[in-house]
Amino acid sequence: MGNTNGEVKIEKKGLSFFEKYLTLWVALCIIAGVAIGQWFPSFPQTLSRFEYAHVSIPVAILIWLMIYPMMLKIDFSSIVNAAKNPKGLIVTWVTNWLIKPFTMYLIASFFLKTVFKPWISPELATSYLAGAILLGAAPCTAMVFVWSYLTKGNPAYTLVQVATNDLIILVAFTPIVAFLLGVSNVRVPYDTLFLSVVLFVVIPLTAGYFTRKNIIANKGLDYFENVFLKKFDNVTITGLLLTLIILFSFQGEIILSNPVHIALIAVPLTIQTFFIFFIAYIWAKLWKLPHDIAAPAAMIGASNFFELAVAVAISLFGLESGAALATVVGVLTEVPIMLTLVRIANATREWFTN
């Protein structure tokens, strides 16, 4: 009993520490990233060389480190149980593919072309809208594992939600984007898609499986759950903060040279993110889904597969286009906004039955 109480106290202390100061750490990391990009441009320039298919390998490694602790928690025998509770999958699929792309179009169009008309030319507004649409049609693949981990989501069910989403992207992304953009030459960059799936799903999943199997076989389940997993308590937060520094160092020059337009683009993206989150979250509540399924279902739709969106924006409209800039703004706003939604999900856990 003494050991158990000690572990609970340590866990609570760690959580309260990060909960209390996380906003400050995020702000400091954003400032640090922009400052590094401005004053030490060789840092992001060097890191940008390590990129393949529009996926930053340094960022991918940090995301891998964030995902790995969640993959460790997956009991693979429980994956088959996801099919027995399809409601969480239905919430994910309908929100991501029948609602999200179209609400993104409506919200972004309203703000960029009407509300912000005095500050944005019609041509730029159309270009920014295209970038927003690309974000809206690309639900998250990688970071949702992080958000699920931070909300104590069901790791096996989250894996199934992400895996099925990736399969739907293959058939739904192109026609939705083509319809909303009114273009016919949309091409899914399969190298970006497949590389992301391998980096963010296959590799950490395989590593987690063999680590879990080996540790349990040699030291037992109790050691694995109460000692080994505890070693990763702060890895996810640390990875998030380092990711913020790198992302904002990459885009420091863009932020400083386009602050007004970046702020304007961020408004509809932020509203859309909260809107989609609450659609899925409240729907899950009404369907009486447990919190560990409801929270990840809402997070998948709220966050974006920004590597895919950026790659398509560049291929369709060019590196210097407004569409590419809008997808970059999606990258910059995602982590701070999603951390806010994580706090909301954790604060409303008692709404749910589990």
C-alpha cells in the first residue's frame, strides 16, 4: 500500500506541475523558436536539409518519441474489441469526412472573404481559403496519439481510429479537395502519406509491441505497468515543447514578415478547431461513449495532417503561395490550440461514465 500511495502522489505532483505551468512553457518555446529562427538562421536551415517528402525528419523523431509511450500501453489482444464498439469509429469518420471539410470551407470563406475583406485582397483571400480547405480535408495521423495520451485515451481504440482514417484518406481526400477547390488536378502525394504512416504508426507501434512483450516476459506485467511506464511520464511533454521550438524556428521569418495576415488566417482555423472538437465530443457524450474513446475521437477531427496539407498546397499552388502560407499557419496554431482542448477534455472527464 505504501508503494502504491507513493506512486499516486508522484503522478499527481508531476501532472499538477505541468498543468500549472504548461501555458508558460508553450509561450516560452514559441518565443524561443521564433528568436532562434531570426537570430540563428543556420539552425533551421541545417534541420531543413533533413527532410523527405515534405516530412521533417527531426520533427518526426520528436513525434516518434511522443507517440512511443502510448504505443507501449497497447494491449494488442484488445484491438479486435474496437469493432465491437463501432460508435467511436462512426463519430470519427462522420466528423472528419462529412462535416469537417465543409465547415472549414464555410467558416474560412466567411472570415477571409467577408469579415477580413478590408485587409485581404480577393485574390489572397481565395488562396488562403484553398490552404484552409486542404487542412480541413486532412485529419490528423501522428499528433492525435499525443493528444490521446495526454487525455488518457484508449490506446488500442485510438490506433484503430487513426488506421481507418488513413485508409479513408486514400479514397476521400482527392474528391473532397477537388470539389471544394473547384480544381481537377489534385494529386495525393503518396510518398508523404505513406512515409508519415510508417514513421508515425508502423515504427512506434512495432517498437512498442516488442518492448512491451520483452519487458513483460522478463520482469512481469506489474513491473511494466508500475515501474517501466513511469519512466516515460515526462517524455511526451518534453517532446511537445522541443517540437514547438523547431516548428517556430522554421517559420520565424514568415511570422515576423506577415504578422497581420497570419493572425487573420489563424482566426477561422481556431474557430473551426474548437467547433469540430465540440461536435465530436458532445456527440460522443450523447452516445454515452466512455471518455477514453470520446476524447481521441474529438481530437482526431480537431487536429490536422499538416504534412499532407502543406505538400499538396506546394504542389498545387507553389511554395510562395497564400495557400502554402495558410497551411503553415495551421502548423503553427495546432499545438497551442490542441493543448487547450486537452485541458478542456481532462477538465470534463466527469461528464462521461468511465
